Amino acid sequence: MDLMKMEKELSPEHRARRDAEFLEQLRYAVNYCSREMGLNLPDFVIAQFLFDSLKALERGLQRNAELKEPDEWEPTQPPK
């Protein structure tokens, strides 16, 4: 089954519980591996950053899947 489809079928409560558990496991992994030491940041800040980055990537992939053809892309103007 398509993972994107499975994600959409989850209830908001289930998704929230799963996300909270994943965020806690990220925090644990950062702490366990002492990855926060070199950055001088608390483990929960690094875990939240990683979690938010994954969510942004997920939204980008969903948006990409929604685009039917490259011809539908709207060109953007570079900043002046």
C-alpha cells in the first residue's frame, strides 16, 4: 500500500500520538548519541528541528505528487 495514502487514512488523534512518540524517540537518539554536545543545544531543540524538517519534506513530497505535469508549474521571478 502507498505510504502517502496510509498517512491520509490515519485519524488526527492517531497521527498526533505517533508524531509525539517519534519526536520523543528522536530526542532520545540525539541524547543517547550525545549529538547535542558539539552544537551546545538541548537535545529537544535538535529533535524538534529534525522533526520539523521531516514534516516539511513530507509536505513537499505531497505537493510534488499533486502536480500532474511539469507544464503546470508556475514560474517564479527571481528576487530583485
